[in-house]
Amino acid sequence: MNVFQLRDEIIENYEAFVRSFVRIRDARIAERVDSALKDGSLWPESLVQLNPSFEPGKTIGELVAEGLLQPTCTRIFSRKSNAGDPGLPLKLHLHQEEAIRTARDGRSYVLTTGTGSGKSLGYLIPIVDSILRRGSGKGIQAIVVYPMNALANSQEKELEKYLNYGFPDGKGPVTFRRYTGQESDETRNEIIAHPPDILLTNYVMLELVLTRPKERKLVEAARGLGFLVLDELHTYRGRSGADVSLLLRRTREACESPNVQLVGTSATLATEGSWEEQRSVIASVASRLFGAEVRPQDV
């Protein structure tokens, strides 16, 4: 099928439909409208887009063999279609591999790439690897903050595939829960009583967790927090950006985690200048937002 020919056929049919109910008595106006229709004023030219090809990195297995990741990561981070699927080996993009190496060095970083580039794996793999090394069930070791509940819901489903699929009874070695305000009282009480290793939330709910006495146990469970992730950095601007920035500082203080690793993701933060200039700008914005240094080379 020729997509351009198909586009032209659709436009021709639509033009005939539009002309069928256009009846203009004034000759000059009719001529002007006819000319506009012929020039395609009501429909744009064909749009051609290319999906970017990201530079390939190593496989999870290769990073495990290198000693960068725990062996269980091979089983966790594989492509699985259902609960009984053992999965296929997962090959990373280079930017995901670089994020994992930066995380292992203990530095805060920002991952800024296009949509569909697997940004979430750039922080989930280091978080899971850290929990496997430290041991599960030792309180909340990572908090991931999303700007919208829809993103948290989507991430919960992805974590279900990675962390539970392929394990006995669907229970993997790392626990996670969503805590965004959508949950029932029973579910919230259960999460407070049994905090997960990874907590998925939004900035409004995180604010409430820090201020409501009932949820004080979650703050206590997050003492010594290892990772604090802010997804979609570009959404936090102006006053809301200032509020979130202060929230991050208060979270670090409340969780007694001055050395927590801060991670940010974004599809767009800077578009002008060279890549090095963009990295410098992004690092400056992230450092101001996090209240902690993010080096340009860690963008």
C-alpha cells in the first residue's frame, strides 16, 4: 500500500464532501473559496516522521557478568508476556546502561530522552539492584513521584510484569505499592502497616504523607531512603515547581536521608545550543529543583 496515494485519495474524497454543501452566490467570494480549496488550505501537507534509533548498550546478563548488577536482575528484567513466562533477555539502550553506571557510583542524575526510550528502566534497574543488595523488607528504600496518577498506574503495571511475573505465586524478591489517593481505606491501612520496598506516589500525596499523623509510619519506614525519583521534570514549573522543590528538601529531612540519590526524567528540558550546553542547562535546573548537585556529565 502506498501511504501517500492513500492520503491523496482521502483528501480528494473529503474535498468532494466539503464542496457538496458549499453554495456561494457571490462570484468573487466563490472564486476565492474555490482557490483556497484547491491550494489545500483546509488540510495540511503529508507529515513524515521517523522514530529515533537509540544507540545500543549491553544486555542485563552482560552487566551481571561484569558485576555491575545482582544476578537476580537477569530474571527480573526480561521480556515477559504473562505470569508464567520466564522471559527473554533484555538488551538495554546505551543511555540506560549509562544511567545504571552513574547510579552505582552513588551520584544523582537526570535522564532526558525522547518518548518511548525506556527512561523508567534508567532508574528502576538501579533501584531494584540496590534493594537486592541491601535486602527486601527493610522499609521504603525508594520513592517515585509522578505528576499524574495515570503515569503511576501505568508504571505499576510494568513493575508487575518485571517484579512478579515468572516468580512462584507471582511474588518477586522486591515489593512495590501504589499510594496515590485512589486506594481504599483498607488498602492504605495495609500499606501503612506493611510498607513496600518501592512506593509509587504523586507530589500531592507525598505532601500529605509528610503532614498527616496517621501516615507517620510511612515516613519512619523511609528513614535512610536510598532513591527519590521525580518523573517528568519538565512539568514542574513556576509556583508548582517551587512547591515540589521544597517538598523534595522536606522529604530528605523527614526521612533523615541527606545522601539520598535524586533522579529525574524528562523528554524535554533544553532544546537550544550544543549538547554540552544543553547538559549544563539541565544540570543547573535539576540542581536547583533537587537542592543537590547534579553534574552536567550526569545528564
